Amino acid sequence: MNPFYRLTKIIDMKNLLCTLSPKNTFLIVSAILLTIALQAQEADPKPFITTWETTEADETITIPTVDGETYSYSVNWGDGHTDNNVTEDASHRYAKAGTHTVTISGTFPRIRFGALNSSGILVATAAAGQIRSVEKWGDNPWT
């Protein structure tokens, strides 16, 4: 390939843009920017996906959060119910026992499975006994 071929194409593009009217140049550039913006919006963030187990009917799962962090997330509980705009712990009661896939999306910087008791000893939360796996960590930044 001729090494000047690419340079020739760049010069041709420059000449094309120079020959367009300012209005047409504005429309072309606007269309390109709009296309880029729409593609960026279509790229859905990947959620944090976990599986949990309940052993009894009407058992509750609580997603434990950390005090002092900022949360704004949605939880798809995997049984047709979704909670939106959650800013603290989220809880859900399952009608039937079993394994449940829970999907969290939005701002969710931390999950907490232990807490200090009054003696300063770390103890597991109830959620620590119910979570079974992390299927996908998602692309949310963790702190």
C-alpha cells in the first residue's frame, strides 16, 4: 500500500469539510455526537448478581448495607418483585423456601455480612447465613 494513501484520504476529508456549508457541517457533527451519546446511554451497567437461600416459607432476606456510605440502588428479588430507589438495607419476604437470584443495580458500594457487637467482637449477620454465591460482581465501583 502506498504510504501516502492514508495522508491523501485525510486531506480529502479535510477538503470535504471545507467545502460544506457551516450549516451542513454543524448538522453532520451534531449527528455524529448524538449517535455517540445514544450509544453510551444504551450500554447498561452490569448488575451485581447473587444467589440466596431461604429454608422456610415466608422467610425474609435482608441486603445489609454500611452506615456512612451512599446508596441508591434497585433490587430485583427474582420472584417478580423489585424495589427501586433503595438508600439503606433492603428486605424481602419470600413466599416459598428455595434458592433465589437477587440482582442489584445502581449505586451500591458495599455489602456487610458482619457487625461488631457491644463487646467489640465481629459477629455474622443473618444474611451471612443465607447468601450462597456471587454470580457476577457487576461493574459498580466497590469501596
